[in-house]
Amino acid sequence: MTIVDENAELASLRELDPSYPAPTVLSVLGAPRNRELLDYVARDPFGAHVFPGDLADHPPERFLADLADQLADTAPIHLWSYIPTCSYRCRFCQYPTVLIAGEPAVAADRAARWVDLNIAEARLWLDRVPTLAAAPVGEFNVFGGTPSLLPASAIRRLLGFYREHFGFTPDTAIRFEGDPSSLTAEKLETLAELGVTKLSCGVQSFDDRVLAQSGRPHTGARCVEFVRDAQRLGFAWISVDLMYGLLDQTVDSVRRDLAVVVDTGLTAVVCTKLHLRPYAETRTGVAGERPAAWQIPAYRDRLAAEGHRWPTLGEQYQMREVLTDGLVDAGYVEHPTMYFARAGLGPETWKSIMVDQDRQEAEVAIGLGGSSSCRTSEAITEVAWGRYAAAVESGRLPLASATSFSPAAREARAIRMALSTLQPLRDRLHRARFPGSCLLDEPWLGRFRALAERGLVGVDEAAGTVTLTRDGRTLVEAIINTAL
């Protein structure tokens, strides 16, 4: 990195909205000894979703065998179905999606085809992983895309298939995702009738100007209407996604978004920074074939020429602090990083299954671009819809790539995942998972002490815990991807 780049990063970090306090991490990121943390956040990766292995080119067949071994004796797992259909493409979206358009009946038929493909792929998983059918499902999620575009008959067929063929129990939670435009009162009534108890809605912002610049056709008022409809119908868990760092977004706009969340009494909220670095570069997320519109340099240059503005790095951290502090003050608990739920309700079940130190169970994703994992390897499904469909229709499981974890990487991955929960890292649990290893011995103790000297963690050797500080919680993705 050149001096010019370093100066540009620091300048962006120090350019703040004067109406709001400086973020507490400003001094940490500005310190020379934390240069790698600043470099990391300035490079803009998506750092705590997929935890890739260190051994590339792991044959997908081996991943299936690894998964089958773990599922032979397993606690509840996370199972999800990915329906990639969308009626529009957000300008920030990197995910693998398929646009469906046309008359309502035609669009519904096109959407329903993805249920056919998803069920066909699910049958392949059941055939290739014999222990999968009996594995207890802790939470089943229908993610997207925009699965709420599916007609009621297709939703009924999808949920019915998974209930019949997978290890659903009386404790299995079922979640359905959608956007405010298609999660209508009628669609919500269908979901409630089918036993869905959790909803996730991609709101992103309640600011109409920010929504329009992001390419979203709905309004903030429609988002609130969705929340009220869902509350009226009695859904137990209503979560929305909010983004910060969007084009023309201000710190005050984010503060107003927070006020709407608190006023509506939402169960949960997921806060995500805008990421424009391709997920595929780090394999910490799954991206589709086409870049997001905002990733195209010429388009970004045109927006700047037209007078639009991207928030600086410093403003992004002000936005984050407005959200995190405001949600905690309103009675929400953050667990894992940037996932907030009302106190007393516990964390998001599916995230807890994946990353809590005493769990870290398997995840099986069925659908275009799904990411699946077990403790020894992980795999990503084909992201090109043509190749995906051809594989499924020919009876071939469409896994595109897999990586595995060396013994050292398995241990490091477990620590990184556990720290991403923002809960204390406990040596007792670590020893149980990795006999002969100790967080308070090398190589880990030296790393944690170095982080403690920088004010990012606290090490309590008597209690056998490592706990993130306030700044450590804010920078946890940078810490786990640079220092561990």
C-alpha cells in the first residue's frame, strides 16, 4: 500500500459528521500499531458469514462424506432453502439472484419453477448424505432472493416437502424471508397458516430517498405497514435488515431508521454495512455471476459526477455507533455481531447453531449459491443459474467447490466463530472440543495478550476467559481475520 493510500484511509476515517460524536474506535484505528485493522476495514470485505478452509480444492464428494460423518451423531442443525427469485435488483446486491418479470401469472410460474429445482436438489442431498434425513433441524429458513414472490401453492408445496423429508421436531422454528413489497397481508396470512413463526424482511432503510437511490421500489411507509401486519397476525419473531453506508445516506438518516425500529417494537434487527468488495475474493460470502451496479467503477464515477455522495469511513462508524448504542439502550442484545434481539429472547437460532462456542453444528444450504459447512470442511453450491439448473436436472448435486480445514485451522475457526458471537471465549469449552489445547497456552495466549495490550480484549486467566472490549466488539471482524 502506498503512502497516498494510507493517507486517504486516515482522511476518510477522520472525516466525520460534526453533528454527532466521534466514534470510539477512531483512536484505535488511527494508531500506527493497528494499521492492519484499518487496512482491513478500508478494504471492505464481508468477514463473518462463511468461514472458509485453509486447504483449497477439497473434492465436494469428500465434503459430503465429512458432513455425513458429523450428522451421524449431531445436535440440531441449521437447514435452509434458497429461492433466488427477485422482481428487481438492488444496486448493492452481490448475491446470486434470478429476475422474474411479466404478467403476475407468468411471474408466479417462473418463481414456482425454482421450488421444483429446490425440491429436486433436496432429494439429491438426501440420497448422497444418508444421515441427513434423521438429523434434527433446529431452524429451517427459506432465504433469498425474495421467496415471498412465490405463489401460495408453491410455498405450501415447499414447506410440506421439507417437513415430510427432513428431521423437523416440535421445536423446529420455521422462518420465511421477503421484501416489503411482496410480504403482503394476504401472503403473511398464508405463512401463518402454514406454521411459519419467524419473518425476515429486507427493509434496508426507512428513508425514501435512500431506498430510491438503492434501486428499491417500496417506501419506508410500506415497511412499517408490513411490520404492523405481521404483528397483528401474531408472528413470534419479526426481524428486519438495515444497512448503513448507502449512497446519500447520512448519520441522521440512520438515527431516524433506529427511531422507527424502536417505535414499532420489532423483535429483532440485523445491521449490515454496505460491502462493495467482491465476496468471492475472500470466500467469506457468496456472490453471483454479475457484479452489483455499485461495484462498477464507471457507474460509481457517474454517480459522483451527478453530485451523489458515499459516506466516509468515519461516518460509517458513526452510523454503526448510533445503531449499536441506540439498540442496546432500547433493550436489545447483540449476539452475534450486528444481530440484535430483544432482551430475554435469546440470539437468532440459526446463527447460534452455527457460531456459539458450545454448538458450531452443521449447516446445510439447498439452492443456488448455498453455503454449507461442517467442522472439517465447507462447500458452496453453483452460483450460475444455468449450470445449477442443468446439474440438478441431470441428477447431479450442484456443489461447485469445497475447502477443508487442517487441524490447526479447525481450532482457529472455532475461536473466530466463537468471538464473532461477542460472548466471552471460554477455555473450558475450548479444551472439551480440542483436547490437549488451551487458550491460555501458546500459540493463543501470546495473541490474546497482544490484543489486550491494544485495548481490544480482556484476558482473565483465573476465570479462563477472553472477552472483547467495546472497541473489540466493533472491530471483531477485523480482529478475527487479521490477528487470529
